[in-house]
Amino acid sequence: MSSRPNKPPEGDTPLPDLESTVELLARYRQGDESAIDRLFMRYLPKLQKIIRVRLPRSTRDISKDTNDFVHNAWVRALEALKEGRFEYRDEGSFLAFLYTIVKNLANDERRKAIHRARHVELLAEPVDLSPSPLEDAIGSEAVERFDSALEKLKERHRVAIILKIGFGYTAAQIAEAMGDNHPNTAGMRVRRAILRLAEILNEI
């Protein structure tokens, strides 16, 4: 994608799935820029959902409907794809890939805000360090511990947790995204992942 995407339509209504993600990624690697634009529109609602949860409110208020942050996240995703730092395996892995990018960017924004606050005497007004909705729900320290524990999980468990907690997917949706044959399989995977996550959190 050579330029900033056009402004998306309002709402979270996904575009028709006429082409698979893997097909669009393959076409992009072959030089078809329009393929990545269509992929962006397909995943835009997912990006916006993660950003609403992870980004501090003060940062969201500064940007216009989070468009700048969405653009930065997508550019970082494209860089990783171009450099071969991500290989598409299934829908779940791609969503976890996008989630991680947004999480890291949101954490960067938080660190920048803290850094600015430490130099508050140079500013005309105090820096707003209002928390993200996730920090509101479980606390800043808990978010840091959750992120740290998440990175220690096996990949399939990490993806399952992200789909369940990050996107609110049902067992059936997780099964489809991860290529499982039955929702019960996905449900068991999520339960095992949550138990392992709890064990790691107790160790941190």
C-alpha cells in the first residue's frame, strides 16, 4: 500500500469475503498494491476494536477517530510482511499478529506520555496520562503482567487467548480461525491456554 488508505465506511460491517486473506497476501507479494488495500478494509474493524481497548484515551482524543494510529499499525504490519517477519498460517495467527502490533504501538505511546510527564516543567500544561479501557478494567500493572505472561505461552495457546480475550470470539469462531475441526476442540484449547496463563501469572 503506497499511500494512506481512503477513509473507511462507518461501522464495523465487514466486506464480503470474496478472496481469502492468503490469496490477497500472495497477490500483494507479487506487486498488486490493490490487494493490500482490500485486505486493509477487511481487517479495519478488527484494528479499530483493538485500538479502542488498548490505546490510552488521551492519545485517542488527539487523533481523528484513531485514523493516524490505524495507519501506523498497518504500515508496521506491511513492513513485517515485506521483510518476512510474519508468515501467514491461518486467520487466527494473522489476527494475533495484528493484535501484537497494536499492543506494542499502544505501549510505545504510553511510554512516550510518561517520558513527557517527567519533563512536565518544560510544558505549559500537564500531560494527560489517562488509562486505556483495559487498564481501567484490570489496572495498569495487571495489563503489564498479562502481556508478559501472554508472551510466555506456546504460540497456539497465545493465539487462542488473543482471539478469546482480545476479540471476544466464540468457540466456534476460534475453531474456524484456527482451523480446528470442531468448536469443542477450540474450547478445550482456550481452557488449557487460560489455565497455563494463570500458572504463568502466579509465577511472575
